[in-house]
Amino acid sequence: MKKKKIVYLGNQLLQKGLNPTSIDTLGSKLEELFDVEKASARNSFFSRIFDMWQTVFKNRKVCQVVLIDTYSTLAFHFAWTSGYLCKLLGIPYIPILHGGNLGDRMKQSPYLFQRYLKNAFQVVSPSYFLKEALENPSQVSIKVIPNLLEIEKYPFSVPVNQGNLVLIWLRAFADIYRPENAIKVVDFLKKRGHEGVQLFMIGPDKDGTMEPCQKLVKKLGLERNVQFMGRMKREDWIPIARKGNIFINTTSVDNMPVSLLEMMALGIPIVSTSVGGIPYVIKDGENGMLVKVDDIESMGNTILNLWNDPRKQYSISIKGRQTAESCAWSHVKESWGELISQLENDSN
């Protein structure tokens, strides 16, 4: 039986050697169900946006629906203009919302944002946080379908406390993610007797924040405690992450970072700031631990308490894996299948 054709628009970063985005992971999995044409991997803004428009236009007679990854940054213009083109051509489209700052984008561009959502067949969010933040202001129904996690690529094990405390930090170096706070936490722990504490910071420099972090490490005398790993592919950072006892997330704003689900899948207990969509997934004391933003002492003490309580570590590890498994393809596939079936029924 011939597969139905869909178009998926987003930023294809995997082809450039960067971390995969939704279009790379979900788009590939949807190929099990549909004939999927994806755009775009072009580099420049104008080249990418024209490639997206061209892909929609050339498939206008055969495409059943267009999926559009929707971000709050400059990429928002890829989304709303492509949605407008779909509307002109009579093609149903589904925005997939990403990023904790979409509420700010709605305030900045209220008319464009609301029209974009209201003209959609259905709006999809990976988190209840974005659903609650945007549903009432936009007066549009939003369906929650979790981000896809390729669970089979994350070998599960419960960390065992042997030797020194090992912390993992995985994110791009950007001011909003507060990487310097991870370093301050190491300083806090070292002053409380954990001389050999190790922190692996994995991720590229996004806005020039890495250099000040490196200077902070030297200032605090933590050269033997903190390692900057830079950008790494998933298959390369997973063995490093599995050496960790605890994953720390220091961000000041977020929707629901995939890195948290990845650490849950690996079985690594998480201590995270309680911001954005994170409390919707991490239940404090159950499948992770939550602290306030910029509270170094609280994060440090929470890490120490967790380190000194192996039973708690075990419980959080098991429940975290269960949370991650809810984002496996077997669950996400069913949700997307139902949504596309609904579109088929509405068109009959």
C-alpha cells in the first residue's frame, strides 16, 4: 500500500554535524508511516526559507499535511510564512511548538502568532507547560505529544557511588543556561570535603559564555575538577555521561530540554532548577530533584543529600527511566497516528 505524503519543515542540523532536532529524529521515525519530505538543511536564512516554500509548493497536489517546527527566535519567520503559504494553497498544517520563550514571541508578534495558530489544523506541544502558557492567550486548542526519545540508544544502569563524586552538565554554553553556576556548585562541593569532585561540561559555545566559564575555573582553582568537553555527538558523550553520579541542570529558562529525558533514560539522577516546563516532567523527590534558579547552596546541598542516600538515588533512577520510556516511539507513534487519522476523517 502506497504511503501518504507529508512535508516536514524545520532546521535539519544533523546533516551539519550538530545535535539532531525534532525534524531529524521525529521526521525519520515518521518515515515508517508516511512518505516524508523534509526541509531544510540550507545554511543562510533566505536560502532556507525559500527551500521550505519551494518544498511546500512542489508537493501541493500530493501532500496530505505539513508539519512545522515552530521556535520563538528568528526561525519563527520560517514557520509563520510557511503556514501562510499552506493556507493559500489549501494544505492543512500542524505547528509543533518548541522553546520556553514562545510566550514572549506571542507578545512581540501577537497578530502573526495568533493567526498562525488559528489557521492550523491542530497545534502540537511537547509539554503541558507550553500548552498552559499559550492555549488561553491564543484561544487555540493545543494537543500534547511528548518529544520523541530513541530510548533504545540509551543503555540504562543505576549509578553506583565509587570513588569521587562525578557530575555531568550537558547544554550549549549560553547565558540563559547559567553554565557558570555549575562551576560554582563544584566550588561549593569542594569546600565541603569533596576535593576530588569532577564536572564534565559537554556542549558547544553559543554566545561567548564558555570563555568566562574557563576563566572562572582558573580563578577558583578548579582546573583539576572541571573539564570542558566541547561539542560532542551523542554516541561520544553517552559513555562519559554514564560515568556520572548526578546530572545537574542550571538553566534559568526552558520548555523541556531533551537532555533531561536523555539522562533519565540512562538512569542518572537529576538535580535541576525548577523553571519553565521542567516541573511538569520532574516531580521533586520522585524522578528528580528541583531547586531554585541561581541558588548555588541549595543545589550543592541537594547533591550532597542525594550522594549520601543510595536508596534515594536508586528510586529516582528507576522512576526517571520510566518517565523517559513514556517518550519512546511506541507511545509517540500512536499519538501521531491518531492525529493524522483525525485529519483524514475530517477531510472525508
